[in-house]
Amino acid sequence: MCLHLPHVIEGLEESKKLSYVGGDMFMSIPSAYAILLKWILHDWNDEDCTRILKKCEEAIPSKENGGTLIIIDMVVMDHNLKKGDGKSYETQLFFVMLMMVATSGKERSERQWAKLFSNAGFSDFKIISILGLRSNIEVYP
């Protein structure tokens, strides 16, 4: 299922494996075992991210019952921990500046992500670095 604004999904063809639901992630998110947010949260400030994350937390079951929020986004590295990876760090700083200029959002460090998850009522998370600057963040109620 793909949740998007009604005018965005209007006229899109569904398939056996994919359906479209019109809605607003600030109002409600349909119930599911897993929710995927890809390049979504970096567009929003902390207050709006917390609102979105709370809606996600309400929509999934407990960790013991298979509930997972999957976030694909950037986790800004601590430069002191990655001294040998200067190019990646510089690229991350570029995205940090881009988000400050283009949106009210921002790229976040692991500590900033942890604070958001805690504020939204989540109890646990793990970060897995994947291709390039992206990370897979698994968050559990």
C-alpha cells in the first residue's frame, strides 16, 4: 500500500501487489505491520517529524507482534569517528546546507534521530549503513 496525497495518486493504476491510498500522514496512517519512509523525514522540522512518527507508532503493532518502522534517510556521521572518509563527510555537509536552504527540514545525527524516536514513543532502533550516504533505520514501538 502506498499512502500519498489524494491528488498525487489520482488516476494511478493499482496492481495485485500495490494499492494506493489517499491521505495525509499528519492526520492518520493506515494500520500495517511495517511502514517505510524513504527520504521523507529530512524534509521536516523536529516538531513535524515527531507528529509523523507518532502517527506511525499508532499504526503499527508492538515489536513483539512484528511492528517495524523502516526509515531510509541520511544519518550524519561524527567527523571525529570517520577521519578517513572526508569526501563522504563533505557530501553530508552539502546535504545539511541544502536542507537548511530548501526546506524547514534537516539531516540528522544518530543522537538527533534517537531523540525524535524517543519523543514519538518508540522504544528501540538500529541503524544499518547501506549504499552511499543512505542508512536503513529500523525503529520499534
